[in-house]
Amino acid sequence: MQTYIIVAIIAYLLGSIPFGYILVRLFRKQDVRTIGSGNIGATNVARSGAKGLGIATLILDAAKGYSAVRFGFFMHPFISDYVHYDPRYEYYLAAIAAIFAILGHMYPIWLKFKGGKGVATGVGVFLALAPMAVGLVLVIFIVIVWFSRYVSLGSIIATAAFPLFAWLLYRHSMSSIIFLAAAFASFLIIVKHHQNIRRLLAGTEHRLGEKKSEVRA
């Protein structure tokens, strides 16, 4: 039990590192929470006027999710009853790490629990769990954004599709706990997009490359 708690805490702390906030503070002397949507994620960081910082935020947020899950896999030999090894243990730890890394990004202790939507961190988590499935949903994301210019719509649909592709590709080689964790992580990310969903339904969501004045009322 102690190992599970350690993994959960470390994964949460990794996930809670607000790279978008830190980068904008360091290089632009601004608080990203006062820009655009107020989100600390890569898309809003790019709206600060520094696309390079947005790309850096995307990579770093994904890296912390990936690192958290890999840490979970790494810790499985340290569980107290490892002498009675069960291969499910490492999947349990990875699943815990996946969920808590995303929760850390969404509710970072350093920013009074007001964080991002978890997309980039989710990409990192999903890469560590089922990399081939990420490739497929990335194609879905690109196609949707290309034709609709809605980053949020692409993120929501790609996130929802990930558990299905992960199950189709890995159902014979991976514990069901991973699929449950992926489904729950996807659910968390989609719920975090509730305001985007409302704006999409109302036709007022911001399109990629669209100025604020061009957004339809």
C-alpha cells in the first residue's frame, strides 16, 4: 500500500508542475492566467504571442505525464509483497500514476488548484500506456482541426477515441485496469472542456487563427 501512495503523490507532484505558467512568467513577464482563456496549457500559452513557448509547454506537459507513468512502472518491484509477484501490480501502479498526473495538471497545488485541461499531459500519459493508439488519435485530431479549425473539438474527440483504440490494439497484451484508467483519464479531460463544449454548441468557440473580434456572438 505504501508504494501505491508514493506513486500517487509523486505522479501528482509531477503533473502539477505548471510549465505554461512558469515559461510565460520567465520569458514574457506575464501571468498566462490573465491571457485569452486563462488556461495554463499550450494553446493559451501560444496566445501570449510566443508560439515557441506554446510548443515548449506542450512538450514539457506531455513529458511530465509520460514520466509519471514510467515512474509507476519502475516502482513495481518495490511493493511490499513483490515476493508473490503478480504482473498486474505494475499495471495498477501505472494506472494510479496516469490518473494522478492528470489530476495534478488540472488541480496544481502551486496555483491554488486551478490548472489546465490535461490534454498535453494526457498525451504523455497515453504515450506511456499505449503509444500506437496515440498515433491513431493524433491523426483524428489533425483531421478534425484541419477541417473545423476547432482545437477543442479535435482534443475532445481524439481524447474520447483513445480508450477504444487502446483496447483494440492492446486488449490481448494489457491488463484491463489500464483501459479503465485510460477511460477515466479521458473522462476527466472531456469534463474539463465543459466550457468549450458549451461554446461549440452555441457557435461561439474560438477557431484556430481567428481573432477575438471575428468570433461569432
